[in-house]
Amino acid sequence: MARGHVNLVKLCVGAERVEDLIDWQAERRAALPDGLPRHVTRMWPKRAGELLDGGSLYWVFKGMILARQGVLRLDEVTGEDGITRCAIVLDPEVIRTEAVPRRPFQGWRYLEADTAPRDLPAARAQEDDLPPQLMAALAEIGVR
């Protein structure tokens, strides 16, 4: 029986809000040949097959998972330093999710599909983000 897909979770360093990520990726995409956003990392996911079977990269902003992007493919890239890395090529659509607290960590971590935050309904996706402390307090008591 197939296990299904797996996701990744990553801190969105340098971005305080989902809009910051969207804006930054829009600027960078214009310079890329395929126009698709990507996140380059040193490590190649060992569970690549599961990740590419419908997985997403979930983004953490100020201690809260708030958004995700589907993973389209993994590309091998070589940096100017000659080191081979993994480019996680993402769907350009940034999907807002329920706010779920996440403690700081380095790199990326796996996130099983059954524990991943749910996508926000389309009507709520356009709402402004609440302050991180308020989102964390609401998530802690089970209100999302």
C-alpha cells in the first residue's frame, strides 16, 4: 500500500509576512528561464519520490506555518563555488494555510501529510495576517 506524499517545512528567513515571500519570488522569477520559483538547499531529500508525489514546501513566518507551495521537481544545480546542491522548484501559487506554531530549526524538515496544516478557504486567504503572538495563542487553544 502506498504511503502517499510527504511535505517539507522551512523557515522563511527574511520575510515577516506571506506577502513578503510573494513579492520576493515575483522579483526573482523574472530572471529565471522557466519563471518558476525555487529554493536551493545543500541536502537532497532522501524521500524525493514521496515529495514529488503531491508534496508541498510549507513556509514558517515568525514561528507560524502560514503558507505552502507545491513542489514541482528537484533540479541539481552547481553554485559558483562548484558545490552541487538541490533546487526545490515550486509552483508559483502561494497557498495560505491555517496558522500552526513551529519552533525555530535549521534547514528543512519533513512534514507528514496527515499532520500538515489545512489550506485556508478562498474567502479567508485574502485576510490580513494577525500578529504572530495572537496567532500562536489562538492555535494553542485550538482556535484557527
